[in-house]
Amino acid sequence: MTLANIDIKKIFFLKETSISNTSLWLFAGFALSIIVSSLLAIATDELLLFGLPAGLLLVYQTIVDFKKIFYLLLFTIPLSIEFYLPGGLGTDLPTEPLVIGLMLSYGLYIMVNWKEMKKDFLMHPITLFLLLHLGWMILATVCSNLFIVSFKFLLAKIWYIVGYFFLAGSILKTDKEVKKFFWIIFIPFFSAVVLTVLRHAAIGFSFSDVHSVMKPFFRNHVLYASILAIFLPYIVLASSWYSSKSILKWGLIFASFFFLIAIYWSFTRTAYVSIIIAMGSYFVIRLKLIKIASLVSIIAIFAGSIYLVQHNNYMEFAPDFEKAVTHKSFDDLVSATSKGEDVSTMERVYRWVAGMQMSKKEILTGHGPGNFYTFYKQNAVTAFETYVSDNPDKSGIHCYYLMILTDQGLPGAFIFLFLTFFVLIKGENIYHQTKNPDRRRTIMAILLSIIIIDAFLLINDMVETDKVGSFFFINLALLINMDLLNQKEEKELNQ
């Protein structure tokens, strides 16, 4: 006799009910898991075991309808926390387990329903360039100097791309879904920001203690400011959805200013610059000047690189070890930055020089994804050393573009740079091809959010973090879907 043949309704003394036998068995199994996990938690004094039934429920829901779990993932992005397991292995909870589960569920869904899958998203040029970037990363992993480290890095990249790009692309397809995406993230995010600002205000907006008020939802003030700046264009966009008489409109306008105030009190120079760049980019996109701006940027990058390499001119920027120190006042920090005496800025230069030295040794495929920390000190130039160069936190190069160069070689860097500029040029074309004014505003918000991320990547390497990396890939997916919506409406109009 099998479980399916047993009438569970008799066991629970249910004479008549519309609930199926299978549903009752599932309910009984879930109830049993609660009892067993509770007893085990009490017996072993492991409180995490109390969460086992919730984990089982998530697994079941992911299999039945992963769309709701994707919304849960969006909700938890602003609230995720870093958690370190025994042995030093770190993860982001609950986002990382959720995105891994979603990747597996979505993979199974595609395998079962592959005949029904539309190819327009997959064959979009932005998707193809992103896959080329991933393909070169796979090759760099195969050729890696430390394969295991690179393989782990590659796996994390894959579940980010599947969860935040492909899955987002399959769900956030319409203007209505964009609005849902906004509100699901905005509510917990605004709550976390209010809490952080209040805690900061309680200590007089102290610059020296700014890191302490960011916990537990934000690792440091840079990550905090970056996600504030990245999401700000969406808040401005959302305020345009409602009439001037709407409470929501004025609430969102207030939220926009509140986010700006929070960015100001984050004491993050990159955030200030990125906001200014985004404001200028708004007019650049409106005036169809992205190609010219991109060309000027590329020329500036190459000219600067050639100047620094020739005759070892980069040595002119070597800091004074005794003067490059941490500053306890933001005004002193800004002043020290301009003089090359801020330790955080000069430590970045120290690592950038080491990264350039590394890239010369492995010009084709790099040292392998995730391997910068292992190899950079032996390639460092001691003249750029600062008193924090021991790097006990094992942090990275603090420039994502240079990280790609050292980890994936010159072709990998060119592929990513091409993807970066292509997204902006294609995005500008999509913006001007869009006839729907509401959608045009959505596309502008997406592009400005992407530009802010690009600006942060100049002196940070945060695409691998759940808070920034999620928006990096979701923005790309949303931009593609806006383009596909335009194409669909154009075809319907021409029929």
C-alpha cells in the first residue's frame, strides 16, 4: 500500500471537504517538519533548525511558481545582510540562497518548456554581448592560475546572470511589471534608509562613525551611497506616474529629496560625482550625444593610459607614505584627496598600479576571475605603498574595469568595455524610438541608473555584490524588454 492509496481524510476525521488528498498529505508533511525541526532545535540548541520548515516552504513555492519567489528576492535585496560561515566562507542572506534556488528552478522550467520559449530576448544584441562576456570569463576560468577560486567566482556570476538578468527578463516584461518592481523594492529600501538616517542623526551625523550606522543592511558607506544613487532615478520616475493631487506623488517627491539628503550624509565622493554625471547624461541622451560622449571617453582613457605608461610617468603620482593617512573630518578628506594625501584614494592607486603590472604578465586571458588578491602584492610597486596596504580584509582592486583586465586579460576588458558603451548607445536609440511618453521616462530612468553604476565601477568593483550587481543585470533586462515592447507595438501598428 502506498501513501497515495491511503485516505488521509479519515485519519484527520474529515468527512467531506473540497481539499484534495495530495494537498492534505502536503499539509501533514509540513506540520510534521515543524514538529521535528522544533524538537531538533531544542535538543541540539541550534536555533537555525527552527527555520527548516520555512526553507521547505520556499523550495515548494519555487517549484510551483517561481514568480512569487522572484518578487520575494526583489523585496529582500535592500534588506540582505552579509553572513560568514565557518571557515571564512561568506554569503548574502537571504538573497544568495534565493537566487541560487531560482536559477535551478528556472533552469528546470526552461528544460521542460523550451519549445514555448520566445527567442527575442535571447537574440537581442545586449543579451548576445553579455553572453560573449560570460563566454570569455569561462575561457579565462579554464586558463586560470587558480582554477578552484575562478570556478567559484564563475558560478556566482552565472547565478547572478540567470537570476537577475534572464529571470528578470522573463517576468518584468510590461510597464505594469516595472511599477510592481519599483514598489516591491522601494518599501523595504525606504524603511532601511530611514532607519539608517535616524541612527546617524542620533550621533550628530558623525563622519568618523559613518560605517557603524550602516549595519546590518549595508556593508559600508560606499555600498550604501551607491545603492541610494542607483535607485534614485526610479523614485523620480515613479513620481511621474501620479497626478499633482495624489498623495503618492508628493510622497515620492519627498522620498527623492530624502534620498539626496541620505546620499549627502553618506560622505561618499563617488556618489556626489555620479549624481552630477547622471544629471549631465540626461541632457546628453535627450540631445543624442551619447556616441560623441562615448568617443571622448574612450579617447581620454587611451590617452591617459599611454601617458602613464610612457617613461613610467605613473611614478609622478606616488604618495608620501607619512602624509597619506585616514582623516576624521570630511572637509579634511576632500582637501587631502586633491593633494594625494588621502589613504583610501592612494591605496586605490597602489592597487591600480599593481593591477597594471599584473596585466602585462597575463595579457590574453588574465590570471583568472577572482584572483586579483592572490597575485597583486607580488606585482605591487613599493613607492605607492600606504600604511593600510596589508589589506587584512582581502578587498579587491577597486576598479571593475581594471579587475576585468587583470582577471580576464585584454580581450575580456575590451568585451566588457564594448558592452558598457553599446548599452548606452543602444539605450539612447531605444529612448528616441519610443513613442509612449511614460515608457520614454522609464527608459531614461533605466539609462541613468546604468550610468551611475558605470561611474561607481571606475573606483569600485561592486558588480559582484547583491545590492549593486542585481541592479546592473536587472537594468539591462528592463532595457531589452522596453525595446521589445516598442518592436511589438510597431509590428501591431503596421499590420
